[in-house]
Amino acid sequence: MNLMVTVFTAWGYELSLLELLAFITSIIGVSLGVFGPRKTWPWWSISSLLYAALFFQWKYYASGFLQFIFIAGAIAGWFGWGPKGAVPKRLNKRETAIWGAAYLLAWFSLYPILKKIGAAASLTDAFGFVGSCIAQFLMVIQRYESWIVWVVVDAVYTYQYWQGEQYLTAILYFIFVLIAVGGWKRWRRESATTKY
């Protein structure tokens, strides 16, 4: 089966079967994540494999490599969440400050590397890569703040992919922003009742 076959063309944009399948599996995986069941992780892995192929083709190298980190996170999440799913908790102020500083340091360290290798969108791709790694880790360890990071990262990726004329993927990331807002509200509410 040729996944690069064009499913349809609209306004000059050619939608491949690969992008369509990546879009569908991503929506399912991220939507499930809001409710915290374990079954979110296999969907996350499938969509990550599909998007890895697309991102490398589009020269979003950090985004492509990130998909393999997502798959590793999905495996950790599957075992870490347990059969009953996520039990959201909160970071303390010190942990929040450490993660914020690590984000900035890693972002400004990765940017020149991506620029040097000719990545398509070095600044935003570095921002998204680092933020996604942090958000993924926080999600695996069941911290509600992961959704706050997802909101910001997904908004930046929406801009990046729209500018790169990957319109369906840009729409996907805008949908992710909306889903992340829902996840943020739900996990925040649930984390307030969690006993440590």
C-alpha cells in the first residue's frame, strides 16, 4: 500500500493517505488522554510512527525525532499509569521553577543545532521539541501541568505548520490546543482531590 498516494486535492493542497491516517490516529490518542485511560498510549504510538515519516519528509527534523520520544513515553505511560489509568497530581513551586528553567536552557541550546543542519523552522521546532518532551514526561508521571505546556506547544506548532503549508497538520495542532485546554481543566480538577 502506498501511503504517499494523494487522497484528494483542495485549493492546491495535496492530502496524502499518510497524513490523513496520522491525523485520525492523533485525534483519537490525544482525545483519550484527557480522560486518562491506558488505551491512549497505543494510539499515541501509531500516530507518532506515521507523523515521524511525514516530519522527516517535510524537514522538521526535531519534530520527526520527537515522535520516537513519544513512542518511548507511550510505553512508559502504559506501564506507569496502570490498568485504571492516570491519577493526576500537581508539581510544587520548586519543581515548576526547575522545569521552566530547563525548558529555556534546552530550547536555546537546540535552536542553533537545528539551524546549522538546515531544519525548516529551527526556532519554533526547537521550542516545540523541548516543550513536547517536557509535557510528555509530565504526562507520563501524571502531572496536570503537562496540559498547560501542551496548550503553549501546540499553539506554536499550529503556527509553524500553517506557515509551512501543512494545513491539515496545522488544523490538527489547533484541535490539540482545544483538547489540551479540556485536559488542563479536567486534570486540574482531579489533581485537587488527589491524596499524596
